[in-house]
Amino acid sequence: MQLHPQAHPPLENGDRLSYREFERRYTAMPNHQKAELIEGVVYMASPLRFTSHAKPHADLMGLLWTYKVATPPTEIGIEPTVRLDSENEFQPDGVLLIPGRGSQISPEGYIQGAPELVVEIAASSGALDLGAKQRVYQRNGVREYLVWQIFEQEFLWFVWEEGVYEPLTPDEQGILRSRIFPGLWLNRPQLLANNLAAVLQTLQAGLASPEHEAFRDSCSSKFDP
């Protein structure tokens, strides 16, 4: 029996590839395991545990969804492919963006360029999320970068200032307030205590604020047909 060579070699952890070759091999995979290209090197994700990744991921994306519904034309995405540059193609745990502003949707349906806000849940991936990936997000101008460190019980929110990430300072109640998306308020102490009702209450207060109303009206007028 004649054996036919594979059209594409399998994607392997540690491969050094261009993003075009990465996409070809990734698309050809029979099971679409999560994989990312970070500074030209392939990283394959480990299986995800419910308590240390899936649950906090869902909780945080639920809050971003609530903000999105109240703030057209913002959009959220869960693990979208984001082409940042020729050596970096990520699948962040979540993004919040205004389509056509900092990034575009490519003909293939991928995000091209830097979303305004990126979320990463750091369980086993903390070294990457706060190392190489953070440097790439910073270099490409992602304006706000959120990292939830599950095992460390820490939530970090970075803002991009003159090309460098600086930690966002909470107010006296521990509330973090986005500078890019007015009204996006996160009650960090209550989130870390798993008091989601209080977290939602804080977000609803942000959505009722005058600055959110002004931002929503401004966005709507700019994107009206």
C-alpha cells in the first residue's frame, strides 16, 4: 500500500514558525486544540480544569458581556484568534473591542491588530501571561490588559501609557475603573471573594454613571450609518 505524505506537518509544541505556516498547520489539525504563536514559537495549551480556569473565565466574560450589551457598538470575543504581528498570533481568553477602531476583522474572520482590552486567566500559564505575552501586548498597543492569577488570588489590570504598562490603581473600595471603557468598573475584593452579586452591583453602578452614558452616546453617534 502506498503511503501519501501529509499535506502539512503536525503542529508541535516548540515549533518555530511564521504566522502563515502556523495557521496552515493549525487549520489542518484533526482536533482543534488551543495553540498560540508567541514570538515565533508554538505553545500548545494544557487541558483546562473547571475550578482554576473554566469557572473564573465564564464569570469574567459574563461581566464583559453585561458591559457589551449596555454599550453598543462594543463587542466581546471568547478565545478569538488575534493576529498581532508576524510572529505573534494569540487566542486570549477574552477581548473587548470596538470593531474598526484599534483592530479589524480579517476576511478569514480573525482579529487583525490590537483589541482595546484583553483578558487572560492565569492558572498554569502565569509565566507566559506575565512574561512574553505581556511584552507582546504592550509592544502592539493593547490599551488595557487584565490578568486573573487564580492560584495567587490576585487580579492585575494594566493600562498602556506612552508605550509602557502601568498597574491601574483601585479606589479606596478596591474598585478598578477602566480608562478606555468608561463605566467598566470591577470590584476586585468581591471578585476574589467570589461574591459575584456584589461584583455585578458595582458594574451596574458603573453602567448608570454619567461617564458611561456620555461614552455610549459618543460611540453610537460615531458608528451610526
